[in-house]
Amino acid sequence: MGPTIRVQTAPFDLAAELAALTAGRTDIGGIGSFIGTVRDEHAGKSITALTLEHYPGMTERALEQIAATAWTRWPLLGCTLIHRVGRMVPGEAIVLVLTASAHRAAALDATAFLIDWLKTKAPFWKHESYADGTSAWVEANAEDEDKANQW
């Protein structure tokens, strides 16, 4: 079974996603996970909302390619990528990455790779709204690019 990829506006249920990833499996020895959440501050400004935009179809294909790359680099037994779009407020979950493998190192490394590549290579556009009434598009940053390039 290949990766599960979803782009959605609704919140995800971590327990349900983990159960789906592992259902009936006894060959999984390690599960890597990452949940990204909306922060309440960025660049010294208080965030009231984060809106993520994407191009349907194009975004899912990009996520499938990123997951396929992880699938070929590590001996994965399962992988779930869920990325939310739309308006979210601080504390809400934005992204879920789950990986399963026979061994923890592969699951953890694949999870780190996936979130680094999602951050830099997935076609999402972030727009922050601030407490002072202003807003701005979030620019890519060099540190994220450096992390992704290490893979």
C-alpha cells in the first residue's frame, strides 16, 4: 500500500490517522510523526490567523512526488501526509506527517525529510493576519531551504 495524501480544510484526527496507518499490521516496528501547528507570533508580530492557499490538483501531485521520493529512499511500510488549507488560528494543526517502518531510524529520518521538503517544495502560499490589523504573505526563508537541501 502506498502513501495516503490529503489536502483538506477540516481538522484531522491524529488517533484515527494512526489507526488507519497501522490497521492489521504486525510488521511495523517504528512510527515517526510530526504535527505542525499555527504559531501565535512570527517575526515579532502577533498572529491572529493564518490562511493557506493552494492549487487543487497541482498540490496533491507535488505531495505525491515528495512522498514517492521518501518511499524510495527509506524502507517505509506506510506513510500519511495531510496538509490543511484555508483559515486557521493559533494552536490549530496545519500538517500531519506519519511514517511507518520496520525500524525507528527509517521512520524518523523519513518524517524529517518529508516535513523539510513539504516546507520548501509543496505549492502552498501562507498569508498571516496580525493583531494590529495588518497582514502579509509569508516569504520562503533560507534556513528552511538549507534543511531541505541537506537531504
